[in-house]
Amino acid sequence: MERAELSITVQTAPDEVTMLLAGEIDVLTVTELSTLVNEVLAAEPPGRIVLDMAGVTFCDSQGLGTLVVLSRKAQHNQTVLALANVGDFLMRVLDITGLRSALMITTP
């Protein structure tokens, strides 16, 4: 089985950090995503962290759970965690699981 890949490009602006995600968010890659978001929150938390999901090709239950945990952790640090460019497949999964309301999703 081929190892899942997730690449994350971080762009920093005043009071906002954008993470461009490409690949799969699953049990093999969530640690990398969590580590990056936690590092941003541990430093001087910005007003907003945007996870740009345009390049995400897959997200399993571990990935969904991680997104919810990171969102709550961000809120605890007075930071908004928002998902941007969420594809149709992921939006459908969020609807089916009832997690759409638990996450902030921005539309372009």
C-alpha cells in the first residue's frame, strides 16, 4: 500500500496564517497537520488560521476528528480556525457526519 502524502505550505500575513493543504488527511498524516497548527497557536496566536482545502483529495474519520479538535483548540486560544475551498466530496462527508456545523467553512 502506498503511503499517504500531505504537503502543507504555510503563508503568514498580519493576524492570519494560511495553510495550503494538498493530498490526504488521514491517520498517517494528521500528526503533521496537528503539529503545525499547534506550533502556530503556541507562538503568538493569530486572529485567524485558514486551512485551504483546495488540494485535499481524501479525508478519513481521523482527519475529520482532528479538524474538530484543532478548531476547538484554536477557539480556546481566541483564534478562528476556518476551512476554505472545501471540495464537494468533503462538504458531503461533513454534511453526512453532522460536522459541518462544528467547523467554520468560508466560501470564496
